Amino acid sequence: MSTQATAPDTTTGPAPAVARASGLAVDDLTVRYGSTTAVERVSLDVAPAETVAVIGPSGCGKSTTLRAVAGLVPVSGGALTLAGRDVTGLGPARRNIGLVPQNYAVFPHMSVAANIGYGLRARGTAAARRERLVREMLELTHLTDLAERRPDQLSGGQRQRVALARALAIQPDALLLDEPLAALDPQLRGGLRRELAAMLAATECATLIVTHDQREALSLGSRIALLRDGKLVQFDTPQKLWDDPVDAFAADFLAGAVLLDAELADGHAVALDGRWRLPVADLAVRSTAHGAVRLLLRHDSLAVTDEADESALVAEVTHSEFTGDGVHLTVRAGEHLLGVRVPPDARIGRSVALAVAPGRATLLRP
């Protein structure tokens, strides 16, 4: 299945020249359905041989972004550039894009080899070249021994590889994957995620993946574009998104972390309107690119304590969940919900006093 697309910009400035010359660039993309704005001024870029993952909650605009790049929905504003060509106004067939939809859309009446060669045949590729490319795609996707099988004789993972091979066979300038692992059983996803990463690494395509799965985004994307309500929240490497989220939403969505505003005073980080004073010496300190003092807490950052000093925070227990090797508590401190793990045999009342595990909470400071 073939289509076409464009290349964009990061939130921190213009895309590098190499990405604009030969990759995919999305600049100020806006898509409206009537009076509803589904995507608003989203900019991102994908270099050749790079994989960018687009992630966000349901309804955030990630699938609309992918469909706009593919030419399947009209663009209300902005520009799409692919391999140095402005493709904003081009139809899908004139954008050299390989598309793998969520349901894979393999042709049930065709063999694996025929499915892979479909786009090449539609383009009038000479038979000898078509056979060579199909053979190469069969080898790349480990389907050589299954070349004559029909889709109903394949597993879900094998059908996914057929769709991927068909999209790559046309030698696209960009590859678009819509929720590539969503249709598979959870037990299969880990292995297939690693297989997919290896196959993508063997191509020179600028690859854009849309997913709702945080783990998938972190493992497949060399950069991640996080969307919310049709807008780009943060576009950066997985490590930077993990270590320095731009806001509380980014911290929570990607890593299940909590981000608290804080101030520095007398060697302490002061949070929650002055009710929590933490010695800076107990914190990991990291510089932030987002210009504010904040406290980043993960599920292993806190511990229940019997100490009743200013570094302890009394919080109400709102939920407990057995996780096999322990119990995960959700606690409320003012307007904030925090997470903390305790041993499975811990005796927990309606409230707990929390302390920071030394070095496990991060102070982000300019």
C-alpha cells in the first residue's frame, strides 16, 4: 500500500538542513474537521534512517497527523516536505510513501510474495526488478519460507511483516506505521517490537510511527513527539523526555512520574506550598531546559517512614494495588496524587508519612 508525505521541525527551532533536504518535515501542520481543530500548528522532522514516534492519549491528533502526512486528509494550514519536495497539495499516489495501516490490509486472495509485489506491479516496475525487490523484502522480513502462503495461513506477526515488506518494496522516501503492534497479543509484542526495530534499522527510510504505547515509543523512536489536544507538547529524545519533561502531563504520560513546582531556600527544595522541605543533599540534581525549579518523583522515589520531621510528607492513602513483589499505593497530598511502593506485608493505615529515598528523586533547576 503506497502513499506520500513530508518533513518537519522540532519545537526548539528549524529542522537541520539534512532532514529538510532528504527526510520528512512537517511545518505548522493544522487540520480541521468543520469547526473542530484536530491538529494545531504541529511541527516535527524525521531524517533518513531515523524513526520518530508520535504518542499521546486518545483523541490527541496523532492518527490525524499521520493521515495528513499520507495525504489521506486535507491540510488546513502548514506545509509538508518530503525528500526536498513540497507535497502539501499532492494526492496520496504522488507522495512516495509506504503506509502500514493498523489492520495491515493485506490482500487475502494473494500469496505473501504477491502481496509484497503489489505496489511494484501497480507502478509498472519491470518483472526482473520486481522479482529482485520482492526477494530482498522477503529476506529482510524473514518471510522467504512463507512466500507462497496466503494471509489466512499466517500469524498476526507474520501478516504485519507482510504489510511492512509491501510498504518498503516501493522504496519509499518515508514509511508510516499506524499502531504497528496494537493488533497483536500482549505476549507477542516484546519480541516483535525488537524484530521491528531491527528491520527499521536496516532501511534508509524516514519512519514515522503512531502509537499509544509508551514502551513502544521509548524503544522504537530515536525521538518522540508527544501530543495533547491536537498540539505538540514536547519533541525530543526519549532520554530527554524521561529526564526533563516540559510539564506535569509529559512527566505523567510517558513515565508515570509526578512533577512538582519547587523553590530553593537554605539548602532545601520547598514544595507543596511550603509543606514539604527536602534537603538538596538527598536529591539527584539535574539542569533543566525548561526554565523552572521542579521536583521530579517516580514510583521508586518515595518510601514510607516513621520519622516526623519537615522532610516527611503526610499523605492520605486513596488506593492500593498488589503487584506481586509489593503493593503500589496511590496517595493524595493536597491536589497531587503520588505513587509509592511498599513490601507486600507492610501494614498501612489511612495515611502515611513519606520520605524521599536518597538520590531517587530529581531536582530540576535552570
